[in-house]
Amino acid sequence: TSDGGYFATGFLDVSASGGEGNDDYRSVNSSTNLFYKHGVGEFWGIKLDADGNIQWRRYFGGSNNDRSYDVIQSDDGGIIMAGSSESDDFDITNPNGSYDFWAVKVGLNGDMLWQKSFGGTGIDIGYSIDKTFDNTFLFAGDTRSSDGDIQNFKGNTDYWLINFDNNGSMLWQQTYGGSDFDSARSVLELQNGDLLIAGSSKSDDLQVSSNFGQNDVWLVHAENDGRLISEISVGGSEIDLANDAVQLQNGEIIVVGSSESSDNLVTENKGSKDVLILKLK
């Protein structure tokens, strides 16, 4: 974080914790119980100092499953946690349907500044967030919706990428995929301003040019407004997944995931499921 510390995020089962996990927690029997109000899963944020000491902990969410998978800091110092929410109460004020992409911005003191839901009436799960050079935000995951915020749904499950500003207002959205299951797990703004979206695909039609069997690693190269430039599938006859990507200073891109294949573009397998690392030029 900009103050030299660290921020960890994930999700907490507040029902199982008895309300603990929030430093403003009050006993369930206390008349000042303000925070024991949520359900089975919460966005959980933990602020640490430079030495790893806990400065504060907060949870955010509603009475159903709310899970934070990624976090980024904005230029103004605020922290944006990104994931999905199934709730329609407590901290969630504008749900669209079953599961939505959900983003929560907090200050460095833990106070919630805003929260936003994005999606349609189906299941939409956000996994990855990245900050652009102009301090907007890219939020990627998958969608099963064909309404609400989602346009040009391809079928079954698509990659879904949205761009929103520092106030949580959506600027644009794009879907990518074919008629089968496609799920994005990582979004990255490249050094030249283009975008890389990494995940997996079972499709072999529409925007997906090939499939080697089961799920393949599927990489989408897009312009800075989300328009598709090119795509590539990498895999074998078994399940191959991409989970994250990073660009090196020399411009090369490293993609990491897992593979159960030992044929086609995956030349070896050391047993059951292996770590898979790809390097792109």
C-alpha cells in the first residue's frame, strides 16, 4: 500500500466466527452490537503495517455468499476489493440477480467509501481486478447472464470484462467466448495499453478458434476499450486452466495455471495435475 504497509483480502464465514473478524465487533449479547449482522461469507480485508502487524480488520457483505478474490489500490490511496456477491441486503444496496460482480472501496482507515454491483439476473462471478494507466479499473470474471449490464452474451458462460471509474461507475463492458463454458480468471493492462484476459475455454466456435479437448487455457488480446484483437488456445486433451498473468520489463508475458494433459501443445505431465507456465512474446 502507499503508506508502506500491506493489504490482504479473502472471505470470512462470519456465522462460523461468531461475528469475530471485525475490529469493531461487539458481543452478540451487547446492546452496542453494531457489526454482528452478516451471514455465511463476507469480503474480508486486513490492513497490515510494514512489519506485518495487523492495523485493522473489516468484513463487508450481506446474509449470503460474498467472496473477495482480488484487490488493488487506487491513485487516491483507497483500496478496492473485487469478487462476487449473492446477497441483497446489509452492505449490498443494488443487486442485479443471483450472483453479481461486487466491488467494495475502503479508505486506509477501513471505512467503506462505496460499493457497486455489476451483472444480470444469472450468475456473474468476478475474479480479477487491475488498475489502468488513467486510474480506471478493469474487472474480469465470467457471466451466465444475457440481460442487465451484460451485452452480446455468447452462450452458456462467457468471459466478462468491465471497466469502471474511481467512483464505481461502469464505463464499458465486453463479453468473449463461444457457445460452451468460458471463464476469465485474470486481466492485465499491458505496457502498450492493450489488455490480456486469461482463463479457460471449452468452446470451439464464435470467438474461440480452436479447442484441444476439455478446458484449454484461453488467452484474449484486446484493445484498451475491450475490442478483440486476437485469441489463442493452449492445451491438450485434458483440463488445462490459466489463473494469472504478468508482463516482464522486456515485454514478455508469463501465464501460470494448471494442466492435466500430456499431448497436443502440452508436451509432458508429471502426474495428475501439474503447474503450467507459458511464456508469450
